[in-house]
Amino acid sequence: MRKRTFLIFVAYIWSKTLLGLTFHPLMAVRLVTRRPILLPVIFSPIIGLIAFFVFGRIGAFLLDFYGSQRELIAIFLSTVLISILFWQALLIYLLINFLIALWKK
């Protein structure tokens, strides 16, 4: 398989699994436990959180907001932070439960 074809294939599988984790986390985590090569996709919210902080620091350096705009941005960013953390916690919880069930078999 050529390099470009492989990258397209990996991007397709990653985005398909990530969409599954977003809309149907139970079925997607079950799929990941059956195919352990997809395990890094479970930790993609952490990757997103790191990118979130990097872009936040760049935005804080380039843009200045005052008054109510600053408060609205703070509320939005804190909501995104909390939701990403809860989403990651749910995925790790489901992964641990499926792995324990798989090992007990």
C-alpha cells in the first residue's frame, strides 16, 4: 500500500471511530476492545484538550477582549473544558468495563 493511500485509510478509520465515540460511545468502545489497534482513538479527547490549550494561549496572545465579551468567552471555554473531561472519563470508564469483562471470559 502506498503511503498516501495508507494515510487516507488511517484518517478514515480514525474519523469513523471518533464519530462513533461521539454519537454511540458504548458500541464504539466495544469495537475498540475487539480491535486493540484502535486504542489510541479512545484518548483523542486528551489530544483535543491539548490542542484546545495551545490555541487558547495563541488566542490570548493575539486577541484582547474586555467586559462582557471576556466573560462570555470564559463561560464558553470552561464549558468546553468540562465537557471534554467528562467525555474522556466516560470513554475510559467504558474501556475499563469492557476490558474487565473480556478478561473474565
